[in-house]
Amino acid sequence: MATLARVFHKHEAAGPGGIPARQAGAPLDACALRALPQEDVFFYCKKIDNSRLVREPDPKAGGTCWSVIGAACLAALLLTAVGTVKVSTTMSGYKLEDLRAEERRLQDEQRALDLQEAELLSPERLEKLAKEQNLVTPSAGKVFRLDNNRPDGTVAMVK
Amino acid sequence: MVERRLKWLAWIVVAWGASIFLKLVSLQVIHHREYVNLARARQELVVEISGPRGTLFDRNGQVLAMSAPTESVYINPLKVPDLGLAAQILSAELQLDRAELFATMQAAKDNHRGFLWIKHRISYDESQHLKSLNLDWISLQHESQRHYPNGTLAAHLLGGVDFEEKGNGGIERALEADLKGVPGKMRLLTDVKRRGIDSRLASEPRAGQPVTLTIDAHLQFVAERELAAAVESHNAVSGSLVVMNPNTGDILALASYPTYDPNRPPQSSDIKNRENHAVSVPFEPGSVFKVITLSAGLETTKLRPDSPIDCHGGVLKLPGRVIHDSHGGTGVVPMETAFAKSSNIGAIMVGMRVGQENMYDYMRRFGFGRKTGITLPGESAGRVRKLSIWGTTSLASVSMGQEVSVTTVQLAQAGSVVANGGLLVRPRIVLKKGSQVQQPSAPVRVIKADTAITMRQMMEGVVLHGTGTGARLAGYTVGGKTGSAQIYDYAAHHYTHSYNGSFLGFAPITNPAIVVVVTINGTHGTAGFGGAVAAPVFKVVAGEALRVLDVPKDLPDDGLQVASVVPDVSDLADADLTAQGNILVDGDEEAPQAANASATQPVGPVAPAVPAPPDTRPRVPNFSGMTMRAVLAEAAAKGIAVVPAGSGIARMQSPPAGAVLHEGERIRVQFSR
């Protein structure tokens, strides 16, 4: 595997101009790596054996985890609640505007129907219908109303 | 070196952050308003909320005029994919000429016009068809359209509106400020699909105020029908009719003929039809004006209904003119007979006793020469010449209803004075504005109450045995006066053989509920006199009005006596057709010189009344203080018809004791305990 050690070792073997970088007789430092060319930075590697290192059980870690999870859930719930309110407001807004548009449409329709009713009740039309039905206008004093309290004057009898 | 690099790196990061921050400041602070407006323009729709024009109702709540929403079609010719297809679709849906529409659309596209109206105010069905096509290049704009659902009914009263729904006549124009609606605006927040999420009112709409008129739609219809029939059957030019409540001034019907349909926009051909003859067109009233002459006579002189009046055998010579009675004339007759027979000379005799100043005063008191104040535009005040420019024979002319011009509504107002006991009540058209009831104007005393009662009795005589027998009603006592005024030709300076036939009447006599004035303009011959042409119209309209108003009868139904001979309806005012320049036109005080020197003298006081021959006519007995049994027994013995009212002892009677009892006349006796 191409590692820095191997690379530096190769270069160390070669040396500048083929001259080995390390002079014969110099003590071998197992951790010292070959210096970078024209650099004063020396890299050392150190082998650390952590096999005897055992992680101590942390009684609070579990709680912290659950706390984080709980907090995250709570945050999610809050965001959902806020989002739901907003979405619900928007949906209600849609419904409200639809209802308002429907109200305006119904008001316009009512006016159109009022107009149609007025056309149907025009005296000329009623006169024409009366003639077709062979109806005659009663003379004065010949009409008797049963219930005088009704504003539309219910007619019960023509003498 | 490292530190330098780190510093450079740090500065680059800082610069990057600063640029982001500056951009944020630029977007959210400096250009905030611009982007908010941009967002609003994209997200918000401005929706117009209609402020409909106020509805007009009759007194019973029937709709006479109302505005209904409608839509107008427009397109953007530049965005239409196929003009030919578009023209085909639109012409089929909207009943338009395809070739013409295509040419218009093509021309608009060639001129790079992005907006083109196709059709204004389409029907509801057409609108629904277009919407169902779901074509995005067809756009609809909401508008409002005024409708008159009863067609020509009350056209002159209602008037009409122009294309902007602004009143251009009648009540629509007179009450424009109250009827006009103001549309509002609403800002609608929309999503990407243009569906509304939220809305905010930008300006409040204001609907026009509904107005309730005093007229009764059914009565109005009957009045217009009868008036049209009378004008057409007599080949007259025009006519007008007013039905009025004499106590409140409410106009129950106001008809003018010819008429028009306010649903159609004004055309040049129907300008004349839009004239309101009842309010805006004055005319010489003729014999109808004798009501004012005799009222003034009763008030200012010692004349009574049975005072003898010398009618000079039907011929009276005045300076520069000769007055004739159209029915051959009579000698000395009671004033009530001269009135019933509509003697011009009799009226002149009364007028001369009254005098110029009093005559002028009473003409003004009765409301002539000034507007009634009715809520209609273009009202004419008529014409009453100033006293200072009255000519030598002006008093004579005015006494018989000439040299004065009046409107039909003024005659109704004057008739109401007699009908309601002597009070001048202003005619009114508007009953309510919104829910606020309009109060009638305060009445003004014009004549005394007993003068009014006496006039009512004399006017009943006109209908019973005078020129107005055509106005008799079954079951009701009726009083009235006919008029047949010759129409003056100002170009030729003489009177023509065309007449204004009128009838002014009220019913019932005891407590008049309605006053009806009918005028038919431009009639011809004796069949065009007021008694022949206007009185029958009064009969039908008044009969219907009394039925609709549920006025109790004051006569049995079989009390209507048919005259055994053809009634004499001739009441022509001034039969002097051959003289030239015998009527003084405004400002023209020239009077043709008569050969007789005495004719140049101003008319002096009337000569003392000629002693009347012994009067052997039956008289009304005195029932005062008698019980009902005794009254009925005496009446039966004498063959007199009595109409009793109340119970107990006889307290009042009409006609009064000692008055001349005419054939067929009934005596009303009031009993009380």
C-alpha cells in the first residue's frame, strides 16, 4: 500500500542525486519519517496500542440520547403543529373564499330571480292571463277577505 | 506564510459573508416595497364588488325598476389562436354576424390591439354557455344593467338610465344621488392556480337606496290603458291622466300618452314620446277652470249657488270680441245651473263680479303659475300672466279658462283643494326612501271649508244633470267639471277646431278619496269635447281606483240613473272662431278696434241683475230635528230620494233646506242622538 512511510522510505533510499539521505552508522529511529525535500517539517508516526483501553459505561449517555430523541420529536411535533395550523388556515381560507364567491353568486342569482318574478307579476301580463282564463275584475264591494290580518289580503269569496 | 494564507482565507470568507449580507439588505430593506408590490401583483387579484343601483317600488312593494348583474364579453385578439374559429364560436353563441365579427377581430389584430369588446350585457344563458366552453381567450367582465320589468308601465314617471346607469329622466334622474350605487374593491390573495386564500376589503361598496313611489302599479296600468284607448279612438294627438289622493297628495297614477319603453335606449324617433304631458306640457284648460272662477265668486262676493246669473241668451259682446255659449245659451239661471251647463257667459259674469285682483289672487292661491314641486324633472309652472299686463278682456278670458296655461298635475292639485275641504296639498311621488317615510308637505288653507262643500255640491250637479253625465259611477257620488278648450294656433293667431278635452273629478262627494284629471289633446268635433272623450275615461279609472282602495260606497248600486236624452256635453270655452286676433298673446296687448265707441271702454261694473221670473221649481224640504221615520215618510210622500246616515234626529242635510231640488238628485241626511 502506498503510504507516506513507504514513499519517504523510498526517497530516503534514493537520496538527493542518488545519495542516500541517511548516512551509514546513524541510529535508526523507528518513528521518524523521511523529511520532505527542502522542508524542515519532520513527520513522526507513533504506534499507539489502545487494545487495553476500555470505554467506561456512561450512565447518562442513554438518557442524553433519549433526551435528544425526545427533543427532536418534540421539535417535530411543534413544527407539525405550527405547520398544521398554517395549512389549516390556508385550507380554511380556500373554503372561506369559495363560500364568499358562492354568496356573491347567489346574491346575483337572487337579483336575477327577483327580476324574473317582477316580470311575471307585471299588470299587463296578469291582465292577459285573466282574459285567457275568462276572469273578470270584481266590482267594488264584491270582494270579501277572510283574514284581514294577512298583508297579502287572502281572498276567500267573490259574491 | 501559513498565517498569511489563513488570513487570506479568512478575508475571503468574510467578503463572501458580507456580500450575502449586503444582498439581503438590498432585497429586504432597500427594495422591500418594490418586491412586496411585485409579489402582491402576482399573488393578489383585485375583485370589484358591485354596488347595485337602488330599486324602485310601487306603494305595494311591486318592483318597477331594478338593476341586475350582467356580463360583457371581451377578447385579446393577439392571443386568439385562430380568429376564424373564434369568430365562428362567438357569433354562434352570441347571435352576431360572423363575417362582421371576423373583420372586426382581424382589424384589431392588424392594429396590434390587445383588447376588443365583443358584446355588452349578454344574457345569463349566453354567459353560462361561454363559461362552459372553458376557452382562456374569452374573458367576461361583470357589469350591471337596469331593467324595467313592466315594460312601458309608468315610463314617464320612472324615466330611464344611460349606458353608465346614470338617470336621464323621470325619478331616475331626479333621485340620482339616492339611487346611485358605488362599487367597492376587494383584494384577494390567490395561490398559483388563482384560487382565493384570503381577502381584504379595499373599499366598501355602497348599494343605492331603494325608493318606494306613491303610485299603484295596477291603477297605473288601468290609467295608461284607458288613456291610450281614448287618444287612439278619437284620433287625438296626446293625453295625460293624474289620479291623486286629495288629503295626502299621493299620486296614485300618472299617465302620459304617447309613451315609450325605458328598456330601450333613446332613439331620435321617440324624443316626442318621452315628453311627460302631465307635468311638462301646459295647455289652456278651458271650462275646467270655471271651478276656480266660481270658488273665487263664493269667497269674495255674495254669490250663492242659487244666485241668478244673466247668461244674455248665449251671446255677450265685449270690446273687440263676441262670446258665445256653445249650447245655444240661456237667459237668467241660477249660478249652479250656469256652472252645470258650462255657460261661458255665466262664468264671465261671475268673474266680473270677482274682479281682476281677486281672480288673479285665487288663481295663484290654487297653485297656478308656479310649480307644484313634484319630484320630477322638467316640470312646467304653466303660465299666469301678471296682472299688470292683463288686457281689456283678459278677465273674461281667464274666467272661462283661456289666457292661462296649466298642467294636468296643477289641475289635480287644484281639484284636491275642493275635494279635501279647502286645503292646498302638494302632489308627491316619493313615499319612502329606504325605510324612511317621506312626510307630506303641510297643507295651506286656500278656501273656506263650506266654500269647498258648496263647490262639491255644484260639481255633483255637473255630473248629475250637466255636461259630465258620462262620469257617473254606480254606487258612488261623483263631482266634476268638463272642459273643452280650443287649441290656439300661434302662427295664424286664431283658435282652431281642435280641442283639449278635459275632465276634473273626484269621488265620493261626502268624503273624496281620489281626484282624477283626464286631458285628451287634439280632439275634433263635438265628439272631442271633455264630456264625451274625457269623462268616460274618468269613469273607468275612478271606478277601478275606488275598488282598489276599498272605498265604501255611498249610493246603492242601482242609484245610477241613465239620462233619458243624449246628455249635452258641449262646454266649449269661447266659440268665437271667426274673429281675428281676439286673444291676447303674451306681451301682445293689441286689440282689434270695434266700430262701436263703447266697445273701447274698459268693461265696467256689471249692470244690476235682471229680476228673475217666479221660480216654481221644487225645493229641498227642511228635515232638521225630525226623526228618521218622519223624514222617510215625508220623503216618500213627496217622491224624494233620501240617503240617511246614522241614527236619531236629523242634524244636517245636503243639499240644504230651500235649495233647488234637481231631477234625480238625492238628499243626504245625517242623523245623530
